[in-house]
Amino acid sequence: MFKPARKTSTITLSEKYYYAEFSLLEDLSVDPKPLQFVNIWIPGIDEVPMSISQYIEGKLYVLFKVIGEGTRCLRDINGFFGIKGPLGNGLDVESYRRVLLVAGGAGIAPVSILSRKAEENGVELDVVWGVKKSSDLFNVKIIAPGVKSVYYATEDCVIGYCGKAVDLAERIVNSSGRSYDLIIGVGPRSMLLEICRRAGKIADVLVSLEAIVKCGLGACGSCLLKPLPKLLCVDGPVFKCNEVIRHLEWCFNN
Ligand SMILES: Cc1cc2nc3c(=O)[nH]c(=O)nc-3n(C[C@H](O)[C@H](O)[C@H](O)COP(=O)(O)OP(=O)(O)OC[C@H]3O[C@@H](n4cnc5c(N)ncnc54)[C@H](O)[C@@H]3O)c2cc1C
Ligand code: FES
């Protein structure tokens, strides 16, 4: 089930964000799509779900923020890990012409594979990335050179737009006259709820959710998106707004 992989490097992108490269001893069974994820088994410690940031020729990249023991080990331990995936459903970006990714915090992780797939298919990709502290920021084009324009929002107001990613995204959509045929939200639930409420009328909107993922295979029920009968790991993590807005509102009220 888990494929053995050796961690070959960890790059420090900013104060809290890291980009790790894993060499798989055996290729993934299928070429992953943007927004699919893997479970990374850290022997003797834990399993952590991570978006596939990039996958090229047997090398898997994940971008992560250090939160607790699992992500600290991902940063600090070299050696062998187990990789299960790709898990969940991904995005067929080639069906679109102009795409805007609105990312909050670690929601920027899938940008590398998204920009590669967009470039390969002649799709224009712009990115809005919002973080709380400007010390979290790094140049997104380092890991996603195919992105056309990147707009930054910081809540400490030191760099870029002063405020939240969703407000900056709304300004860009309204002021630039650019017509996006897809807006993708990846980040905290409060941001996804706002995106669904505001953007649903102007474009297709997809949101990529997080939940507590254990088995990743639809067997344990830990990723149930209450009060809906949906499991993040097999029905998601990417959904249309109308499929999950009740879950997002439920989380907000509970
Ligand atoms: C589909 C998916 C994709 C993700 N992609 C990314 C990504 O690309 N980059 C990134 O930085 N983070 C991502 N996350 C969040 C990341 O998995 C959590 O931050 C991480 O599991 C925290 O583990 P920890 O031990 O460092 O932290 P702790 O907070 O100490 O974790 C405590 C315990 O809770 C568990 N836990 C906490 N959050 C989660 C979670 N979401 N799912 C399962 N178990 C959890 C941990 O396994 C651990 O047992 C993703 C989560 C999901 C569900
Ligand atoms: S993680 Fe077990 S059912 Fe989704």
C-alpha cells in the first residue's frame, strides 16, 4: 500500500514553509492530477496527509507548514518514508482557459503541479496568495514558474495588499476586467466559505477542503464532512461550492 521513498532534500522557503523532495523507489501507479494528495507515513511517528505539490519522473514534492510533531519530522528527518497515493479526486485543468487560484496559507501547496499542467495545456493561471505574516511569504514563481501573475496579500500589511486573499481576489476580478472561467479556492474553511458566497455568480468555483484524514480510502469515516454524507478522501478534496456550502456553513456555526 505504501511505496517506499527516500527524502532527498528539504528547501526552506520562508520562516515556516518548507519544500521537500522524495525519490520514490517505484513510480506512483498513475500520474497525479492537481489537488490530489498523498498520505506520508513517518515510521514510528504518524501519517500526515499532504497535497501533491509536484510529481515529475518518480520525484514527489510536498510544500508544508510546520504545525506539530508530524510536520516537524517531515522537515527534520532524512531517510525513508512511506507514500500512499495519489488519493482523492483531482482537477482537469485543461477544460479551462483562464484560471485564478486563491490560496490561503499552506493552500499554496498545489501551485507547482497546477502551473505545470496549465502551461502544458495552454491555460493561463494567475494566483492570489494570502498569509497572516509577511515573514511566511516566498516568491511563488520559484516553485511555479508557469504562473502568469502572482498577487500577494498579508494581514500584517508589510508586503502586497493589506488584508485577506479573498478581498484582493475580488478586487482583481472586478477591476482588471479579466474573465476567469474557473476560480479555485484552497485554504482555511472561512476563506472557502467567503469565496463560495461571493464568486459563485461570475465563474465556475471549486474549493479544496481539509479534514482529519486517516485511511485515505473511504474506510474509517474520519474525514466525514458533517452534516453531509460525503467523505473528503474519496468524494473530494475538491468540490463545487454547491456540493459543500452546507458543510462550510455548519463548520462556521459549530
Ligand atoms: C487532503 C489534505 C491535504 C493537506 N495538504 C497539506 C499541504 O500540502 N501542506 C500542509 O502544510 N498541510 C497540509 N495539510 C494539513 C496537514 O496534514 C496537517 O497540518 C498535518 O497533518 C499536521 O500534523 P502535525 O503532526 O504536524 O500537527 P499536529 O497538529 O500536532 O497534529 C496532531 C495530530 O492531528 C493529526 N492531524 C492534524 N491535522 C490533520 C489533518 N488535516 N489530517 C489528518 N490528521 C491531522 C496529526 O496526524 C496528528 O496525529 C493537508 C491536510 C489534508 C486533509
Ligand atoms: S480518511 Fe478514512 S474515510 Fe476518509
